[in-house]
Amino acid sequence: MGVGMAKEASRFISSIPPANLALLQQPNGKVSTTGGGGGKVQSVLHQQQQHNEWCWWRGRWRSSAAQGLMQRRKIPWSLICGLMLFALGMVSLFTGHMASDLEWYSQRLVKRSLYSRFSVIRREPIDIWRSKYSKMFYGCSERGRKYAPATSERKSNGYLLIAASGGLNQERTGITDAVVVARFLNATLVVPELDHHSYWKDDSDFVDIFDVDWFISYLAKDVTIVKRVPDKVMRSMDKPPYTMRVPRKSPPEYYMDQVLPILLRRQVVQLTKFDYRLGYELDEELQKLRCRVNYHALRFTKPIREVGRKIVMKMKTMATRFIAIHLRFEPDMLAFSGCYFGGGDKERFELSQIRKRWDTLPDLSPEDERARGKCPLTPHEVGLMLRALGFANDTYLYVASGEIYGGEETLRPLKELFPNFYTKEMLADQDLKPLLPYSSRLAAVDYIVCDESDVFVTNNNGNMAKILAGRRRYAGHKRTIRPNAKRLSALFLKRQKMDWETFSKKVKSCQRGFMGEPDDSKPSKSEFHEHPASCICEKPFTEDGNFKEDPTYSQNRSSLNPNARPQK
């Protein structure tokens, strides 16, 4: 740097005119800064020096930049490509390793949501008969360690009478919630009364449909249940039992504030129209109690179980596996939906007459309801969906339904798609005769067969569909197919404009998320009976990556057996 600066200074001095140089030069060799013209010369010298320094630094920068460019140009393109490929390979290797081991790490390193691990496994082909992930889950509704014993009849706050409402499965929800209400009110529950005045006009009592002794004994650790209010209590009462109706989906706080004081004062309280009268947001112990009632304690009577078992055995004798379809294509259902199904003026008139039974039903647009996915599929559409999903023509169907609107003419297209078509009337003609006058008992038979089927197909989101969907999830996510009616309805309108392969591909796309996979069962605060997430557990892993048997899993599976003994 010193040599360079010396050379620059030499060139600068040589560029000064001789006259000026003479003025500047002193005997001692120094540049003068005094005299009349010294300041001017000094300024010129200073500016010239700044200019030369800037030029020098610019030259140095250009030189180094040019050298750098030349050096970069010397790097071979093959080396650059190789480095890029190496970087991509490392990224691919890392992400591939993480994806393959995501399940392993999630089990051991992160406490994750019950269904979150399957959110990335959505595009692989679906086994139409059974979920490959169902073995990871099981029903778990056992009582906690700090669970208090049931309050005895003598120490309870009084007797709770429940009048359930609706058909079989609607009543089932009311009975389930009645037990939970009795639990947190510390009340003695009287065996619930069933509805004899609903649309189905069934005069069956609790003991005609459910095994009452099993019901009482199974829940003995939860709630004290009696068959009737003792006579001495009834005689001691000054007034008849107090009757009230609570709002739908009321929280426990409402019962504690509004019902408990009356119960304490009057000893006996009756709650009427008891269906969906308890909210879904409860603590875990009460949610598990719901599951114990619904999936274990409410066992059907022996005559109903025997008829259901015979039908299941006949279906399994004819085929190793079968589908059960709850068509729900009865006249009342179609009328209530407000939809149109292609039957012309005759259909419009008949369904409009049925709709008059409900004073509060609004006027609905059939086209809008279908576009919103609120209309059940026709039997023909259900058959097309199943064939498009991959169920073969020789698959065995069990159709659970009451009176089909349109009769055989409506069912003919479904039977052509699946000739192996059976109903309870076809399989248990003589055994069914004692049950024929009772719609709820017939519905109970259908419930048993649908529960035992390999695949259950719902055609609307009614009470039976919700109850069975929840039970099948609780039993290990048995395959349950719910039509994606909103997308399928639009697809059926275009059916004639596409070939079968295209139609099948689109149906499979529509049904992703509606096949009963574990990740379809999002924990829901709005519908516990359909999504009993609090009662479903994951099986733990062993060190070798296999599933470790949980003792509660075996206990729950054995108690789902209708012939099992009550818990001690």
C-alpha cells in the first residue's frame, strides 16, 4: 500500500505546472501553506488529492470485481448442478424419514389428539369393508379411580320419574340422559316410561323392549334404580308428583338450579318429553356414564335378541360378510324432509297430506333442500353409490326399513344392482310374528342386525343412524358409510353425461371423509351420541411398534356381548 501511495504522489506532483511548483517548494523540501497565494494553491492541491484518491479506490474496486467475476466463471456448471442435486436429495431424505416415522414419534415424543395422526393419510385407497386403522382404537368407559359410589335410595334426594319421547332410538337417548341426570342430582331413578302416543303408536313398556334386571344391576355402581316409587312414599305425599319439562339440551346447572329444589321439596319429580334434554358438554366421567348406559346397560330382552341373532347367523351362513342398509325411505321421513323424488303430482299430493301432521313445518323448496344435501338418497341412488365404491354385484344386503314409499317399484332398481337382497321379514317370518304389532320391537331387531353387520350404510342422519354410528365407533370403528348427499346429489344429476369409470372415480372422491375412518370422527360438542370421543381410546404401543393389549379393552369388549353377566 505504501509503494502505491508513493507512486500516486509522484504522478500528482509531476502534473503540477512548474510555476506553481516553484511557489510551493521551500528550501527544506516542505510545501508552503503561507503567503498570499498559498491558501488558493492549498485548496487546489486538496481537491486534486481527493479526486485522485476516489479514482484510485474506484479502480481497485473494478479490478477486484473483475477478478471475482473471472473466478466465478471458472467454476464448472457440473459442480453447481451436483451441489443442487445433493441439497435436494438431503431434503427428500430428511422429509421422507420424518413422514415414515411420524406415527412412531407422535406416540413417544408428542401427546397428540386422538385422531390427528391420520390427517395425512387421506389419499390412499380405502378398504371398503374394514378400516385398516380401526385396530388402534377401542371403547373405554370404565369408571375413574375417584368415582364416588351410587347414592343409596334411603339417602337420595328423591325419586326421578322420566317419560321418554319418540321412537326406539329417540327414547334411547332420553333413557341414557335420564341416568346421567339422576347421577348428578343424587336422585333415585325410577325405570323410565316409554312413549305410547308417538307417530309409531307402540304401547310397549320398558320391560317389553329392554332387559330391566340387567339395566338395574349393570348401573348399580352409578345410580340406584327402582322399578316403581314405593307405596309408602306415594301415600306420604300431599300432592301428586310435580311434573315439568326442561328445555332442550339444558346444562347440568339448569337441573341443579331449577329441578333439584323442587325434588328436595316434593320428593318425586317427573320430567316429560325427555329426549335430548341434556346438553352434550359434560365432564369426562359423566360422558363415560352415558357410554356405559347406551352401549352396555340398554340390552334388549331375550326374545328380541334371539330373533336378531338368528337373522345375523343366516346372513353370515350365506356370506362371510354383508352390508346392512338403513334406507329410511318411509313416507313420513320423505314428507318431513320436504324433498321431491320424481313421483310426479301423485307424490307431491301424498307427501303434502302427510306434512299436515306437523303444524310448525316451514314451506321448503325441494331443489334447495337437495342442493343443501338434506334429502335422503333413493334406493336406486344408494345402490349406485355402493357399486361405484367397489361393492360387487354378488354382495349380500340386509335392508333395515319400515314401509318403503312406492313399495316394490321403488326397490326394484336396488335389487337389480344387488340381487342378494334380504329383510327381516324374509329371514325370520315365523319368529317375527309375535313382534309384528310393535314397531319399536321390530326396530330393535333391525338395530341388532345393523350393529353386527360388516358394513353399515345410513341414508339420513336420524336417531338410529347417529346411535349406531356412535356404537360402531365405540366397538372399534367398524365400517360405517354415510352418503355425502350434498355432493352426490349434484353428481347424480350429471350421471348420464359420464361413463361408469368416471362416475365411480367421482363417487369415491365424494365419499372421502364419509366412510367411518377414525379421522372422520372429529370430537364434536354438538352430537355426542354420534361421536362419543370421550369413550374412545388408543391402544398403547410396545417397544417393537406393535399394539399392547389394554385390560380395559377386553373388559369393554366382553360387556358388549349381549349374553355377558352384569358387572359385580
